[in-house]
Amino acid sequence: MPHVSVLNTDVHYEVDGQGPGLVLVHGVGGDADKVFGNVVDHFSSARTVVRPNFSGSGRTSDDGSPLTLDLIAEQVTGAARAAVTGPVDLLGFSLGAVAAAAVAATHPELVRRLVLVGGWAHSTSPRDQYYFQTFRKLLDADRELFKRFAALTGFSRAALDGFGHQGLAQSLADAWPPPGIGRQIDLGARVDVRPLLPAITAPTLVIGFIDDAMIPIEGSRQLHAAIRGSRLVEVQDQGHMDWFADPTGLVKLTREFLGAG
């Protein structure tokens, strides 16, 4: 169970496979296993796949202070450097995409290629502030309602119908969310990486989801517009987390991009 000390935090990360480094960064309420457990095997035969848990998730521990983007970016950086020698490819999802963008901007020597999935550049818009405030209020008031809201905004209608009545009932019985999710939501509400994005020099693929009601597609478009030379792929008929059930489309896009050039 590898750990690394970063800025007075004890960062837990998972490592699988061997070869060039590929670092996968989860989002709010996720962790190394929940988000990327069904992705690892697609890459570990030819890659050293590193999955850090930033503060609030997994076995990573800290003093419980409010989270900052600088902290989680350094946690990702520390895990990458502890697990792999030399530059890595970096994929971040949701808040993990924000953290990955910050790593690429502040540690350009570390990042060979960058993939940002379902990310966004800032949370200053009225809609985004309203969303994160509602998310946090539901978490504090009623965890079942919070989980229902997360499912309804995180998955497309087709995905929810595919789970069926039994699958949705099972999701309500799951132990999720983790205790640290409130701090992660609070950080999500404060995101603004617009000053950092012009500093990204790594070739970048931005992947957004047309039917994303949690982090709307405009977030991916903002990232693409601000990162020089980036490529944007807008995935049709998918919500923010639909790919959890079947990651093959995301894996294909990632493989094609990382193998290019």
C-alpha cells in the first residue's frame, strides 16, 4: 500500500503494471478504485498506472483543513514522482481534470501528454455557484437526497434507465459518499484555473459530454479555448459519469491520443 508525504499530508496511491507512467486522477467523491478500477486493466500491460487519492478520498490523510487546488495538485505530483521516473501522461476526471491542468501548468517537465475529462475552468458563473451550493446543502441536510441528486445530474437518462429499479435501489444502499466529500465540493465551488491554462505546454486532449448536467459541456469548451493547440472531443448522448459502467469509449480516445506523436 504505497504512500508519499506531501505538504503535511499522507497521500495513498495505487500502482499497477509497468512501462511509461500514466497517472489517473479521480474527481469529487471518487477514489482510485471507484472511478478507475475498471480502467486499469486496459493500460497496465504496457503502462505503470498510478492512481492517487487526493485529500478526502481513500486512505489519504491530513489535518482536515479546507482543501486548496495547490494542495491536491501537489499530492498528484508527489504520487507521480514517487511511483515513476521521468515524465508521465496525465488523465484527470472532473475535479481531477482541474487538478491535472494545474499540475501541467506548474510542473511542465512532469507531464508528457494531458487528458482532461469532464472538467471545467472556473465555477464563478451563477449556474455553477447555484449547483455547488445545492450539492453541499443536500449533503448536509439529507444524504439520501444528496445521492439521488448526484445520480440524476451525474448520469444520463439512458444510463439511469439501464440501471433499472434494482440497480438504483442498490446505489442508495451503497456506503458512498466518503466523509471527506464536503471539503471536495467546497473546493469545486472555488475553482478558477483560468490564469494557469495559458501556461500548459503539453499536448492536450479535452473530452466533454454533451448531455452532462453536472459539469456542463461549456466547461470543456472553456478549457479547450484557453489551452493552446488542444483538441476537443464532444461525446454525444452521455452524462458526466456514464463511462463508469463502460469505459471502452474513453479508453479508445485516450489510447489514440497517447499513442500519437
